[in-house]
Amino acid sequence: MKKNAIWLITAVMAVTFIGLLYVQIMYMENMIKMRNEQFTETVMRCLNTVTKTLERDETTRYLDEDLEEAVASMSAGASSIYKPGSAPQGRGNSHNDFGSQYQLKHEELKGRYLYQKELLNEVVLSILETSSDRPIAERADSVTVRAYLKSELAANGIDIPFEFAIANNDGIEYSTTGYNDALQNYSQNLFPNDGSGNPHSLRVVFPTKSDYIFSSIKFMLPSFSFTFILLCIFIYTIVVAFKQKKLNEIKNEFINNMTHEFKTPISSISLAAQMLNDEAVRKSPTMMKQAISVISDETKRLRFQVEKVLQLSMFDRKNATMKLQEADANAIIESVINTFKLKVEKYGGSITGQLDAEDPIVNVDEMHFTNVIFNLLDNAIKYRREDVPPLLSITTVNKGDDRLVITIADNGIGIKREDLKRIFEKFYRVSTGNRHDVKGFGLGLAYVHKMVSLFHGNIKAESEPGKGSKFIITLPLINN
């Protein structure tokens, strides 16, 4: 698949997921808004019912407690106005007349009506004049208010904890233990018709309101979860697609490099073989020796390249075939230095070893450990500077009682900071600028990193362009 096609699919899927998430988020916001509005409407309706109930209770209380007193105070005045059953003057001799009896009954009922009306008016006026003088805690005591609120809220489907307070213009008169004025409160005026200059209000808060609202929309959580899972799968798929695209490009570059690396020694060996078939060459010991030398050198070079290709299989196997055993790191490194000295001197340079580790015994595979040191030295020569002779050094020291530190330094072209982060990746090759004689597969440092990891150690690189590089390997000692 082409890179442009991958980007197109990525863009389409990204827009799709963004649209899907936007729709879900907007739907959730609307649901929360609607639930809040419903909650507010229900609570205010309950508060209105409670306040009306408290007003009715107060009226009933006055009628029950104060009615007898009002009746007693008005009975004397009412008796002077009209005595039930007394006969009006001028009609003592007309009891036998039906019309007179009707008139008398009518007057009696009218008197009773006026009496009751006067009595009720007196009670109402007494309520209006004296009710606001009573303490609000008596007019709306906490036990009664809580009972009314709980019953009314439960009847309207709100069965969650609540706290309330009674307040006026001067502040809160009293409140329940858990009342928190910082929370959103719902307020309703109490006894709005008593004519008080400092009206009271009933305020209610719901500490767990957010949980209550959220519980009503939690059915959307699976939808968000599935969308998130799909998004993760999509991102993973795109990352894998780009990695596969990159690996495909690396594979093509690897094949090209491998072909070039193999073609040169094969061509040299073929040319030397043709020379050996020439009678003139066979008769000349000097030319014969030269041809054999070419075949020997190019065979070694070809073998080295084959070993590098075989190292590739190490990366695709979970458990590399290794024979871990006790080994003297100083002795192995000294052997590699002696072998590599001729190659360094060929370019007019030198290699030094300062093997100061008193305890160099580590648990490694000797062959792979040798290859690790050899690969690092070979890179130092490969990426040498042309203007100065190559100078290589290897040091070993003990760090604490449990670690061995091996440092390989050179004065080569160095590595840029952005490349340092990736030099241990498989197939990654550092750009060498105008130098075209540096060939390879990008496997050397990746192989080194994996081997050191399998030895239970670690490796890091320090470098600065134009000032050389330094590779530091830390391995656990055998005693650890």
C-alpha cells in the first residue's frame, strides 16, 4: 500500500472518530442538561408543596388552639347584639302566623351567619397579626420539614440524601448538620402572606446530586468504552501499517546493500580464479602468491559479511542460542585488541587498552561477547575521520562490587544527537554525509545491544559530531 493511501485512510478514519465522539459528547451533555432541568423542576415543585403544607398546618393550629379563646372573647359582644331564640318586639301575639314564623327563622339564621363570619374574620386577623411573631423554629420545626421533604421527594422519584436550612435576609436561622451553603441550593419562600418585613425561605441541597445525575446516563459508558477501544485499535493499525511500510523500505535497502557487499568479494575471487587459470600467472610465483592472497582476503571478507547476515536471525528468536559461562573479560578484550591492531595500524592509527578491572569475571557467551567488542571497534574504523589517524581505546573498571564497566572510545566523525536515540535500532544506519565508502546492513549496533541485554547488562552511547564517540557497556559480575 502506498504511503498516500495510508494517509488518506488515516484522515478519513480520524474525521469519522472525531465526528462519532462529538455526537456522543453532545448527546451526553444534552442528557445531563435535561436531567438537571427535570431535577430542578421536580425539587421546586416539592418545595412549593411543602411550604403550602406548612401554611395549612399553621392555619389548622390556630383554628385548633386559638378558636376557643376567640369564641370566648366574642361571645359577650355577640350576646349584646343578638340572643338566639328571643322574639322581636311587636310580634308577641303572632306566633300562630306561618309568615311570622318564617320571618323569625330567617332572622335567626341571618344572626348566626353574621356571628360566624365575625368570628372567622377575627381568627384570620389574629393569624395575620400574630403569626410572624412566633419563632420560625416553631412555625417550621426541623423534624416536620424533613419529614415533609422526604415524603414529597420520594413521591416524585427523588430518593437521595438531602440537607436543608431556614434563612432570611440576615442569614441562616438554622440548618441541619450536613448543610453546605457552597453547594447548589434550591430555595422557596416560607409563609409569603404573613406580611413580615424579613421573609424566610426554605433552602435544600443535595450532596450526592452529581452521582444521581450521572447514574441516569451511565448507560452511555459502554458506548464510550467501545469507541475508545476502536480508536486504540485504529491507532495501533495505523502505526503497524507505517512500520510495515518502513520495514519494507528498509528491506529493499538491505537487499541492495547486501547485494553490493557480496558482489565485491565475489568479483574479486572470480577475478583471482581467472588469473590462476592463466599459464603465465601460474609460472610467476609472485603473481601466484598475489592471487592466492586476494582469494584468502576476499573469502574472509565474504565470511564476515555472511556472519553479519546470520546475526539477523538473532532478532527474530525469543531465545538466542547461547552458552553462558564464566569468562575473563580482560583476557577476551586483550585478545581482540591484538587481532585488531594490524587493521588500525593499516590506517596509521593505534589502539590502546587500559584493563584496570580487578574483578573481570562475567557470565557471557564468549563468541558473542567477542563479536560485540569486535563490532564496536570495526565501527570505530568504519566511521573514522579522514584528516587524523584513528585513535581507539578500551578500558575496564569495576563499579562497586557487582559491576564491570567497559568503555570503547574513538576520535571518529561522531554521531548527531538525533541519531544517538536510534543507533541501536535494527536496520538503522547513521548518515555519513559525503562519504560513500561506508557500507553495511544496519545490524551491527542492534546486534551489540541485544547481546548485552542477553548478558543482563546495558549499553549506552555518548558522542559529539567531529569529536568521536564513546560506548559504555555495564555487565554484572559473576559473583552477583
